[in-house]
Amino acid sequence: TSAMAQTTKKFVANYDEAKIPAYELPAALQTQDGDPVETAEQWNDRRAETLRLFEEHVFGIMPEQRNIKVKVVRSDRDYRPGVTRHELDVSILPLDASSDRSPLVVQVLADVPQSDSPAPAILGLNFQGNHTIDNDPRTRIPSSWVRDRRNGSTDGNKAIEAGRGVASTRWPSKMITDRGYAMITVYYGDIDPDFDDGFENGVHGVMPEFIESLPEDHRPGSIAGWAYGLSCVLDAIEQADALNVDATKVGVLGHSRLGKTSLWAGATDPRFAMVISNDSGCGGAALCRRAIGETVARINTSFPHWFNDAYLQYNENESALPIDQHQLIALSAPRAIAVGSATQDEWADPKGEFLAWQAAAPVYELLGMSSDDVKVAEDASMPKKQSVINAGPMQYHLREGKHDLADYDWECYLDLADRTLQTESR
Ligand code: GCU
């Protein structure tokens, strides 16, 4: 019977809007006790409550403290005319300074426009290694675990020379620096390898005492680990004066699972001045309750290690979740937020990403978004392909094409950065 049960249980994604179950979204502006949230001060408490709900029911808990050391290991002035390429080592140290556990060393690559004033920046994790963003023969190749791509760009789970430049379309460094921004990237597997390792490796491995102190259901999955790593990199940006990057103007960007991660990094670390979700889908910007394309049950089956164990109770039970993903977006308020979708990315539910973005607008309004902008966000219907909705610090766009991070996406994000990060001082 168990074989039978398994065949009948095979997941078939629903893509039919007519089959979406009736649902009601949890109110972002109402406490769990049912009290209305009407002032910015009340939102502070509701924000803390919302953050806790995501920690306890979705992502798991990471420590508030971080302990890092940063070392610049390479500065290639005029890597391109007017641009310096730096490589840094960021060591994530045990929280207990007396511990003799080895730190985790994360390699950072930063292309920074040369200027008298520190540059604003976009920081994003990459999937395959810093060496894959272009053909620079000097960029270090990660020694941490990589996914076996079976296409010659890896040797089993090892990154190799042949991988140089294979992800270059996703990292248009010249476009970014020409517009005055630094592009900073880190291989996500340096922070935590993307497989279920029972908290052994990566950033979890630096803090076993902390993790063991948590209830089992609340232990952090990989998304929480990657987001914590992003905060450590932001610490390093703050500390490394030689980088000449303005840590108060750093946008955090991610695609897909790493877009889920950038939303969580923006939620947990208010120092990120701008938060960018590209095609983040289930567990990211897309509403869970629509259960269209990838669902909670499906993601918990394929990628259980991304989330905490409490999230498993919501398999085919989305309406029991105390939150939905509009509230994850709202945790970035009042900072700049960009949600990008792609027409052929049905697995990530573009419409669910749009509706979640829209449902976050009331929180932005409470925190000062103008009524004109609120109207733009709330009156908008799902935009046509290759178009953008701008409402104050909120941006949504729909690119034509498949699940990817493309030049058009970057253009939208840099436009939002121009509107929200730049100041007269530059
Ligand atoms: C899978 C997964 C998605 C994820 C994507 C990615 O498709 O189901 O949730 O966003 O991988 O990270 O590319």
C-alpha cells in the first residue's frame, strides 16, 4: 500500500486560477490579539510580532549577534577604467569569543566605481561561485560545495576553471558601475551548502550551542543562514573603509531561492536600504494561500532544509499559517522594495507575487507613503509584460520571459535605486 500511496500522492501543480481555494489574507495591520494597528508606533510592535511569526513558523531563528573579521585580499584598480575590483575574506567567528571553533570564511567580490564619495551598492548572492560572474582569471574559485551541474562547469561538487563566466548574463557589472553603483556578490554555498546537512556545515556549524538551545521546530533553515551571512557581509562593508562603499545605501538582491533570502535579509536587517526580490515565488513574494504553481507542501518536500520544521504543518494547510507573504514584503517598509516577476515563470506565481506586493501597500501608507502613491499601488491591476509600476518606494515589474535574472530586471532595480538611494551628496 505504501507504494500505492506514493504514486497517488505524486504532486501535480495547479495552474488554473479557477481552482484556487477561497482564502482570506491575514491582516498585516492587526495584532494577533485582534487589535488594530493605526500608528507607526503600534506598527513597531506589530512588526516585531510579524518577524517572530516568520521566524517561528517559516524560516527559523538566527542569533541577533554577529562577530566578523574582514580582510581585503585583492584590490585591482582599473579592473575596468574607473572601477576597482576587490576581493575580501569575511570570517564569521563563533559568538563566544573564547571558543576555539574555526571561523567560516566567506569570499566577497566587489566592483566599485572610483569616486570621492562612497558608492551606493547592490549586494546579491550568486548560485555558482564568484568566478562564474565573468572571465576574470584572477577571481578566486570557491572551495566550498557546489551543485554538480553535469555540463562541464563543475567537477562533481567542486567548482573548477571551466566555470569562469558561465553566469555572466546575470551579473551585468558594467551596467551597474556605469550607473554609479557598486556590485557586490558572494557565492551562497560559502555561507551554507544547499543540501540537508543537519546543521553540520556552513554558518550553522559555527554556532552549534545556539542552535541546540532552540526548540527543534524553530531551528533555522538555509534561507535564514544565507540571510544571516548577508548581514555579516554588510558588517564587513561597514568596516572595510578601503572598499569605499556607503553601507547606508546598500540594496540586497536575490533571484529565486536567493530572492526568498533577500526578502528575509531585508526583514531581519533594517540596515539594508533597499530590498529586491527577483522571481522569488513560493516562500518569497508569492502568496501561499493561492496554492498555485509551487506550493508549501511541494517546497517542503523538495527543499525541507530551506525552512524550519514548523513550516511542515502548513503542507496543504496554507490557511492555518498565521501570516502570508504580503507581510514578508511589508517587513521592509518604509524602505525601497522591488518585486520582479517573469511572464513564463508560472512555477513562482507572478500574479501571487503581484498581489502580495499590492497587499503590503497599507503598511507603507501607515509609514508615510503618499496617498497618491498608495492609490497607484492599490488601483493597479496585474501589469502587462515589460512594464513597471512605481508607487513611492514600492516597485513591481513583469518581465517577458523565463525564470531568470536579466538585464531588464537590473534596469528596473537600478531605476528604483536612483529614485530612493541617491542623495544630493553624490
Ligand atoms: C526550484 C524551487 C523554487 C526556487 C528555484 C530556484 O524551482 O522549487 O522554489 O525558487 O528552484 O531557486 O531556482
